[in-house]
Amino acid sequence: MAIRPALVLTVLMACSLCAETEPARATQPSRAQAGVLFPPAVVEAARHNAATLPWGKTVRDHVVTTTSSWANLSDDELWSLVFGPTITRSWMVWSNGHCPACEKSVPMYNWEMDALKQPWKTRCPHCKALFPTNDFARYYRTGLDEHGIFDPKKADRTLLFNTAHPDPNDPLHQFGVIAVEELARVDGSLALGLAAHTSLGTYPIYAFGTEEQRRRWVPRLASGKGIAAFALTEPDAGSDAQGTRTTAVQDGDGWLVNGTKFYCTNGTHASTIVFTAVTGTAPGGKKEISAFVVEKGTPGLKYGAKEVKLGMRSSDTRVLHFEDMRLPAGNLLGGPESRGAGFKKFMLTLDGGRISVGAISVGLAQGAIPACRTPWCRRKCRYRECCR
Ligand SMILES: Cc1cc2nc3c(=O)[nH]c(=O)nc-3n(C[C@H](O)[C@H](O)[C@H](O)COP(=O)(O)OP(=O)(O)OC[C@H]3O[C@@H](n4cnc5c(N)ncnc54)[C@H](O)[C@@H]3O)c2cc1C
């Protein structure tokens, strides 16, 4: 049985056991023993119900049986099952998303977990694929010091690789992250430009495009002859990307696009821009969001002024305007059957994009340390301690 539903059920049943509350009696446990979910009066009532009522005994026995596998574990074993802060749950798991392997719908709590047999993993209920594909639990264990504290310097970094390219001699084995990290060490803007080009702009065409779309755009982008960009954010759709207002209306064989996109990295440099637009209403009344590709020079594609930023100033961040921009039918990413799947595809793309942003942050921090040891910085530094 999946662990999470089992636990939820157990807690609910334990709560129902306390439902018929009796006045608290007998000795109160100390504050250290009393829990927040089950304060002393509630525990007392639950004990009373289990001892005196047949249904109370049934619920108590079920809860005891269900939790016995956990109760028999040592504290160390229990801690080893806890997801550390190093492993974030992806969009697919915390929202009503879908499985990246079989693409079938998986609502939020339907992911299966077996923390004892498959620590730190979730499993698709349809195709049984396990995520994340890296073995982060093993990586975590290699980094534990003698006090049981995770030390990234000790951990085996060879376990963190691109699982789609398992051969260590494959240039893509660790390519994306290491290259972006190294560039960010000396130039955050260049690193951001590369990350937006590869993981945000090119990846969705490579991963979700039709064979024809891949052949048309990916070789040029992969060889560096073209630059890619990704346009999701809008004035009213930042964190809430589902608030997209850009529309694409079917117009003869193609699409007529109108709207505005904000903060498009590589904006004017990009030879292709992938973007989202509302193409109708999905069953259930939500917006139907589809993904498209637009090429530089398409009439109706207009650029706003370059954003003036505090940092990463040489990275081109633009507003894009789509004004009665006509696109051929072949520019709907993934072809006609992918109509309405644009939001999912962009969220999956952002899962990879977050890794690049993490790598940029690490690289910037690595570059900042030697930079603040320069004589100028030492002179200017208000709290000289930080320069040591
Ligand atoms: C340098 C740079 C480059 C970028 N490049 C691109 C790009 O290439 N393509 C692209 O599409 N986008 C790009 N973006 C946009 C970026 O993805 C958005 O800025 C981001 O999604 C946040 O949206 P927003 O700026 O509208 O902030 P908002 O959504 O307005 O959020 C503002 C603040 O409110 C918080 N917040 C928002 N919603 C909630 C909530 N429900 N509950 C609690 N807190 C909330 C946020 O965490 C944030 O702190 C870029 C941004 C920057 C700064």
C-alpha cells in the first residue's frame, strides 16, 4: 500500500477515535510528552473510547497494526527516510500534474510512496516509473559525517549526473549544470543566456516537438548558429503562469496571436522563441493553454526596450509584443494533438530550468568569494571579517 494514503488514513482514524471526547481525567502528561495534534484531553478520551466502546477498540487495533512497521524502526532509521532540504518535490508531485514518463494524469496525492523499500522516491501509479531519477538518498548518505550531519564537500558528486546520459564519457553526462556553473563563476549574464538557450528555449522543442519540428529547429540551435528563448511570463502571469492572457485564435490554416510577454531572456537575440497562449477553454472551464514556436522576423513580433537590471546587465531581458502575429499551423509545438498541453510542457521545462538557475547561483557564489578578496574590496568592505 502507498505510504502516504496509509498515513493519512491512520491519522484520520486516530482522530475519529478521539471524536467522542470525555472530560480529561487522571494525571496529565508533561508538556514534553503532550503532542500538538493530540493534547492530553483528547488522548484521554481516545483511551476511554478504545477501552469501553466496540468501534473504539476496532479503530485502535487497526491504527496499532498499521503503524507497527514504523514503531519498530529506530530513530536513525526513521530520520534516514525523511526527505532532506536537498530534495525538492517537483511540480508534478505537488500539484495535480502528470507523470513525465507515461504522461498520464496523476492528481496530487495519488503518487505512490514506499519510503522503506524506495527511500526518497515517488512512483507513478500508472507506469510505476520512479522519480526523481537520480539516487539522492545514496548521495545524501555518502555525505554524512561522523555526527550524522550532511557535508556537501564529503558527498560523492559523481552520483549527481544527467540520468538520460549515464555513460561518464558522454559529453552530456554532466554537461548542462557544470558548464552553466563555471560560466556563472565569471559572468552570470552569459550563464543565464546559455541556460535560457539550452534548458528553456531548445529543450521544449527537442522534448515535445514533432519529428519535423525537431529537424527544423534543433540542429541550428544545438550548433549555436541560432539562439533560443522562452516566453511564459506576462504582466499578469508571473508565479501564476496559468493566468496567461496572450491568445492564439485559429485563423484559416494557422493562428493569429495577440498579447504581451515579460522578461524574455535572449529576447532580441533569439532566432526561435517558444511561448504559451490561450487557445480556448478546456473541459471544466479552465484556460486551454498551448505552446508555440515563433521565428525571429515574423511580422507582428515586436520588441520592447531592454530591461535595466541591477545585475546580469548584459543579459538581454525584454518585453515582447505579439500584434496580430500570424503563425503557420506547423508552429504549434507538438502538432495538433498537443493543443491544450502547453502549460504542462512549460512546467516540465521549468523543472529543468530550476536546476540551471541553481547552478548559476552556485557559480556566482563561487566567483564572489575570490572577488571580495581583492585589495579594492578589502578597502571598501565595511565588515572586514568577510574578506578573510
Ligand atoms: C533576470 C530575469 C530573467 C527572466 N527570464 C525569463 C524568461 O526567459 N522567460 C520567462 O518566461 N520569464 C522570465 N523571467 C520571469 C520570471 O520567471 C518571473 O519573474 C517569475 O516567474 C516571477 O513572476 P513575477 O516577476 O511576475 O513575480 P510575482 O508573481 O508578482 O511574484 C512577486 C512575489 O510574490 C510572491 N508570490 C507570488 N504568488 C504568491 C502566492 N500565491 N503566495 C505567496 N507568495 C506569492 C513571489 O514568490 C514573489 O516573491 C525572468 C525574470 C528575471 C528577473
